[in-house]
Amino acid sequence: MAISYKDSGVDVERGYKAVKLMKEHVKSTYTDGVLGDLGSFGGFFKMPEGMKQPVLVAGTDGVGTKLKYAIISDKHDTIGIDAVAMCVNDIVCQGAKPLIFLDYFATGSLSPEKVATVVSGIADGCRQSGAALIGGETAEMPGFYPEGEYDIAGFAVGVVDRDKIINGSTIKAGDVLIGIKSSGIHSNGYSLVRKLFGEDISVLEKYDDELKSKPIDVLLTPTKIYVKSILALIEKVKVKGIAHITGGGFIENIPRIFPEGIGCEIDTKSYEVPAVFKVMQKRAEITDAQIYNTFNMGIGMVVCVDEKDVNATISQLQSTGEECVVLGKTVQGSGVKLL
């Protein structure tokens, strides 16, 4: 008896339908640099003009087990924003303007409508960051993923003039760290989040007095994209270093921008930590050091500037709608000291 590809669990017609449904979302991200159209074997993008020595900066990431909450709540329109944010927020730390984004979506049995909804979120993230979604891959892998589950990941490429690369090399003791507030947990630490909040959707959809919200709404709040605010800032102020606060929290990420011999002191009382982090620390019964080494604690980006540029930095960030706070300063030494 003949066995077709469809009999094995892969229906190419569903793939064609998914591409048709997502085309409108993809095209909404196109910028002047896009050459060609969706459907080619490769995506084309012309390099921007006007740079002396253009350097490409690339980053790739996923959204981890935050996906579980999208799946159990059947809410798939924002998880794509997370996938974009995790990549473009990384490359803008080097001063790079995102140019292109590619996505990868894998599932056991393809639902064209579901993948199109996920891609609508990816397109939203691309529009927020100014990146063009020029291609991707949709993989149907029967028997590999449980029914209804999927995974997504992304890849972004940006460009920066070589003499404008931000790498932290000029940071010295006495510089100031300014934190830009996050939209919530973002996309890190969800293996712990799931242990603390569980996966019972009936509970997650009930109003929580401590959170002053339904837990599922807090847990699925998309990662904030800082690209346009950061790019506008570095046009106005000499930014010495930028840290994206992801997995590893303050403790791991802030020192990544420091030259050898430099550490920092962080005033944890300089801003109000969002309720969700207080609730998680209480439930997990962990120390300040442990939670600041896991989550962003309400700060999604940290920029390092000279003391004389603090007011200009705060003013510029506020002009682009960001909430920010002076977190602390750099010192001789190493690591992060929480005050």
C-alpha cells in the first residue's frame, strides 16, 4: 500500500495556506532595503548607504518556556513580539540598527491560522524595531512535538558604523548606570515562573489581589522593544555601554559591558520593583541576590554614561516615552554589589 507524505503526518497544503495567510503581516514590515518578495529561497536586503565602514551585528534567540503560557491560554498574537525583542534588543546594545529578521516556527501538526497569528506578532515586533521580516521557516514535525505545541525562534541582523560601535571599552569608575523600565518579566526565568504560578489556566485567569491583575495577563505581557529609543539616545548622548537585562538578571548582564577592573553598585531602592517580582520572591523564598540573578526586576535595559550626561540621557529617554531611573554607579573592582 502506498504511503504519502500526508499519511506520515505532513500536509504540504497546510503549509501553502499558512504562507498565504501570513503574507500580509510579512509585507507590513518591509522597508526600503527589501529586494524581492516572500517565497524566494533566500531573502534579499541592500546595505544602507552613507556609512564609512558598515559592520553587521547579528543575534539569535527564542522565548523559552514562556511559550507554555501562550499555548495553554490559546493566545498566540504576542509571543512573536517576544521572539523579535529578544534578538533586536541584544544587537542594539552594540549601537546597531536592526535591518532584517528571520523566524523559525516548528510544530507537530501545522495549523495555518495559528502560525499566521504568531507571525502577526512577529510582524508587530519587526515594525516596532524597524526590521524587515524577509524570510523564515515553518517546520511540520509529526511525533516530535506534543499535540498543539510549537516552538519559535528568531534571528536578527543590524548594522553600525565601525567607529560608532558601543562596546563598553571607555567605561571608568564613577560613570552612572541608568535603568530603563521593563514591561514585566519579559522572556527569561519562565522555568521558575511556571513552578511558582503553575499551569492551571482556570487559576491563571482569576484576578489576583497581589498582582492587581489576572496572572495570565501579567505572564504574557510581551517583552518591551527598546530599539527606537536607544537609537535616538545614541544620536544625542555619548553612551559608553548598554546591557540588555535577560537571563542572569542584573548580576550576570551588567558586568558584561565593563572593562576589566570595573564593577558597580546598584541602589535597589532607587525605584519601585513591580509586584510580580515581589510575589515571586515571596513564593520562592529566595534572597535578593538570587532573584536579581534570575529576573530583570523591572529594568529591561541599563545604559552607562558619564556623570555629566545623566540629565541629558534621562531627558532624551523620557522624550521617547521611556521610564528611567538612576540605578547606581561604576566602581573599581568587579561584579555587582546590591545596596
